[in-house]
Amino acid sequence: SDAPYHSVGGGFYPFFAATGLDQLISQVQKVDPYTVDIILTHPDSSFLANLATDFAIILSKEYADQLASNRQRELIDKRPIGTGPFKFVAFKKDYYIRYQRHESYWRQGPSIERLVFSITPNANKRMLKLVTGECDVIPYPLVSELKSLNRKEIEVRSEVSPNVSFWAFNTQRPPFDDPKVRQALSYAINREAIIDTIYYGNAELAESILPPTSWASSDAELKYHYNPEKARKMLREAGIPRGFKMDIWAIPVQRVYNPNARRMAELMQSDLAEVGVDARIISYEWNTFRRRLSRSEHDTVLIGWYADNADPDNFFRPLLSCAAVASGSNRANWCHNGFDQILYQAISTTDNAQRKQLYHSAQQLLMQQQPLLPIAHSMRYQAQREYVKGVELPPYGGISFRLAGKELPAQ
């Protein structure tokens, strides 16, 4: 925390805190110009996976020293430099980011000279820009409109995506501190209808917070099937009166794990009305939403997670550990010492068979305590003009333009 760049950008690092990275690294020692030793305070089998993610980039010390000497440390976030295939040119908030090809890139790079990100949060506007040729590639095309993109000049690509959407209960706020209430509300939700209506079938019903593609996923039978009669009975047994009022916060932005949280909340609102619960839907502008969510003002929230790497720990500690409550990334505000102990046992061994058993135990405990209801694992889509070549859709997010090029049809 006394490092000269620690406070740049606010000095708040929720992922590092939630995964214990801030307590894990003891020293970083230079061995030679191309080698460092990273000394850990304790074993952590997820460390290499975390080290390989996009947020663990190496920044230029020479550049950092230059900015510090000119009292311009904050520019390290606003005017970045690095060793990638493109060089940063300009950024205009809410409008665009401009790049140009890095001629001295160390390996094979793109054939295009310029790359422009046109910042377009509205999915309909993105689709229109693609169809009219104003842009070449769009992420997150509307799943409801995929069939309309079935035309010669447009290609739709898909990728099995390590993500999950979920409904998190604020377990520090009564009556959601009672597992029976959380279980009852989970039985009230028709998730199959959500898969059909919100994802148009382009998602898989979530049996766990872990996607089925994870090597640690459990094949345990899904517990919370849609059962409004059971939900009503359990709510009354838990002392929840008919007409009980609660909030569902719905993220106001489109995400790969949830293409339309507002519409999903409306379906859930209708389901909850069937069991005597009066749910109000709340949404704010995204920055306000995140700020108020971090202050735990919500009863429940529809949100989700996109994995940074293939290690199963990436779905557990950042979302559900006690440390993640303190850092703000645990939206259920659920701290269970037994669950934490299982997670730390799992990262303390390199035996994958043992780790798998521990993660199965963690998933069983989650189903019993039900701090959140997993809803869906969604396919990820990208649409582009047919002449675009070499644009990759990496499994862990983002779009790779490293080999981007154009192959225009012959006139």
C-alpha cells in the first residue's frame, strides 16, 4: 500500500482482495533480465491461473518512473503503453478509443493499420451499425435477432463461454438471512421459462455456479426445480406473510451472461406474485447501480460472472468468500467459515482429484445455504462482416484483433 502507484485509480482492488492475492505475494525478486522469483506466503494452486489473466499485465517501470518524476502518475491509466499489436492513439469518453498498428510488435501482428472501438452500449444501435456497414465487428448481438443476421455479408460466431447469471440474496438483510427463505424464493422461479424467453434457448440451465465445462463441476441433481406450491408452503413456514414486499435489482447493461436483466426481472416478478410476494424492480444508471450495490442497499440482485481463467477457484473466492464480502464483489454478502475453509483447502493442494472432491463439497454446501440462485450459462456470440478475417473470440472474454485483416471480395 506504500508503493508509489498503489493509490492511482482509487487504490481499491476488489478482485485481489477477494482472491487473497494481496496477502499471498511476499516478495518479487529479480533473478536476471528475463526472470523473477515470486515468493508466496503460503501454497495456492490457483496462483498461476490468476497470474495469466488480463488484469495481471506487466507495466513499464521506465514509463512509470518518467511519469512519477513529472508528477503525472495518473496518466499510466489514461495513456497506456505496452508491447501489444496496437499502439494507443486517443480516447474520448463514451465515444471512441483509437489505436494504430504497432510496427515493432514482437510477433506476427495485424494487417490492418487502424483499429477504432466505437463505444455503443445500445445493442440495437450496434446491430444497425453492423448491418449498414458503419462498423465491421460487434460483440453481444441481440440473441432475439440472430436469425435476422443470417445473411451472406454477415457472419455470426459463437463460443462456449465460462459464465453464469445468478440471483443473489443480500444475506445480511432480514429475512434473506434465513436459508429457508432463500430456498423458498428459489423454488418460486421458473428458470426454464427464462432460458426460453431471455436467451431464446441459447443458454443452459445452471445446476451450479460452476459451468458444466469446468473440470470441477458436480453432476449432483439440480435441487431447485420450479415448484410454486412448495415455495408458498416454505414461505409461510418461515413466517413470511402473503403480500411480503421486496426488491429485485437488475443490472442496466447487457452482459454475455444476461442479455436483458430488466426483462428477466419482470418474469421473476410475475413468478413471485404467484407465491404471494410483491417484488419491485430497481435499476439505475450503471455507475450509480454499482456504487449503491457496493453499499449493500439491495434486497436481491440479478447479476452474474464471467470467468477470468479456467481454474474453478475463479468462480468461488471472488464471488462467495468472506474476503469478497469485505472487498464488495460478494453480492450476497454471505460469509460462511465452513465454506471458506473448503475453498482454502482446495487451493492448498495441487492434487486435482482432491480439489475436485472439495469443490463438490463446496457446491453441496451452496445448495443447502442458497446465498444465490444460479440461473443460466449462456453461449457467447459475435457478429462481423464476412470480409473480416483473423478476429478471434477468446473463451475468457474480450475480442482478439492481433491477426485482424480484411479480405474484400473481388469487384
